[in-house]
Amino acid sequence: MAVALFALLLFLSHTPLVPSRPTPVPSDPMSPSSSLSSLSSPCKPKNSSRRLPDIIIIGVRKGGTRALIEMLSLNDGVAAADSEVHFFDWESHFQRGLSWYASQMPCSRRGQLTVEKTPAYFTSAKVPDRVLQMNPSVRLLLIVRDPVERVLSDYTQVFHNHLQKHKQPQPIETLLLQDDGRLNLSYKALNRSLYHTHMQRWLDAFPRQSFHVVDGDALIREPLEEMRKVENFLHLEPQISAENFYFNRTKGFYCLRDRQGSERCLHSSKGRAHPQVAPEILQKLREYFHQPNQNFFQLVGRTFDWNRASEDRLDTRTE
């Protein structure tokens, strides 16, 4: 009987576990206690593996994070996650632990840097300390743009999401303004553009040298120059060149050409026209963001030319 029991235990110890239900929640979410083999498909070739990210694009929402990660993927030294993981800001994901997080990463070769992007990380109060606990040496990319334009892009995305769900979207004026004509400071899109409040929280956790701030407006106009700065910050061999970009006149922005010559543009959800907004409302927005912008410039040690946008440019700029 003892021999049969020992044989059964030996067989079970060598049988791979195939989960038939959701992965059990580890007692410590930041402890990589689960087996990756039970969480994700094996990597091919065999000399590659799924690892926790070396780089995280933390935001900002509607700042150009998708363009940034797509352009960064042009460098062969980078392996990029396909979708937003929301590990650090969604409790249901965070409680699955670091092994689950690693299982959501792409397969990367030795020497490659793994990157994921989730723009909601930037504005989530709990995320900086969680990222710090995972890896104090992680490199953080933040892409920002004119905060007024970011508000308009934010509204545009929600507007089209409502249309797709057959819901009636609200006019932007009813969201931006209170009944007395003052700005509605409870509108979430405004809060997301207060970069300094969120950046201060991140700087309370990480030193400034852990961050590189990408100019999202410049990335639209001169993508190569901005990506060279990113490659330099990440200590990557400079591989991205002018040949990787071509201007698509129909879409009105640059598209990408990879090392094999394949061409691709961003999703059709990018480049949507912003709503027409009355000049007096745009002026209120510019005045509201003036001092917060100055505070942000001081925090990151550089300035951005966000005040030169004319009213016409703000009316017609796309997402």
C-alpha cells in the first residue's frame, strides 16, 4: 500500500498542472509565487522568455502612448506587449501577482528590453509605490501634450465610445462648464491634464533620472527626433531612422515602416477631428492650466511650448 501511494505521489509531482479555473490569488501579490508555465503559452524560440518589464510607459492618456510604443517597437532591442495590461491599477489584476503580470509580457530574447504601456498608471494614486516595489530600477516613459488638446482628445474618445454603444453622448460644453459658466473642475478629463499633481506623486517614489518625458506634440511633427531621445535614454543601439517613417497625407500623420519594409498606420480611432469649441471656453481652459503647466515644467526640468497654439489650431487639431 505504501509503495502504491508513493508511486501515485511521484506521478502527480511530475504531471504539469493545467488550470481549470482562474489562477489562485497569491497571499502577496508582489511575490512571483505562481509557475509561469501554467499562466502563458511557451515562448518560441526556446532561448526567449516572458519577463517583468524593464520599461513602462505610464501615460498620459490621449498623449500618444500607442504611437510611442509602436515606434519604440521599431528598435530590435525592444519587445513590446500588445495590449494594456492594467496590472498596477486594476485590483482584479494586481491580486493575481507578479507571475501573472510577467505572463502577459511578450517573449523576449536575452538582451532585449520588455516594455508595456498602460496610460491609466500615471493618474492612479496607488501605482507608483506598487511599481517601485516591483523594480526600483524600472525605466519610466511619460508622454505629454498640450493639456487643452489632451482634454479635447479625451472627450473625443468618450464621445465615439458612446456612439459605438448606441448611447447619447453629452455635448462637451455641458461637461466642461457649470451652470454659472465656470469650469466644471469635477470633470475627470480636466484632472488628467493636471500633470504636476500626478508627476509629484511619481517623484515621491522615483528619482527624476528614472523618467524620460516625451513631447507628444513634437512626436506628431518630428517623430524621428523624439525617438532618438528615447533610444538614448534607454541606452539602446540607435536603430530607428528616417526610413521608418512616411507621411500619410490621407490620415494627416506619420505612419511606420519596419525593418522588413512592411508599412502600418495607427488604428482608425486615431486622428479623429476634435469638437468645435467656443473661443471663450478655450481661453478659460488655457488660463486654468497656465499655473499647473508652470509647476509641471519645474518638476521635470524642461518646458513645453503649449501656449503658442492658436484658437483655430485648437479647434481643428486631431486626436
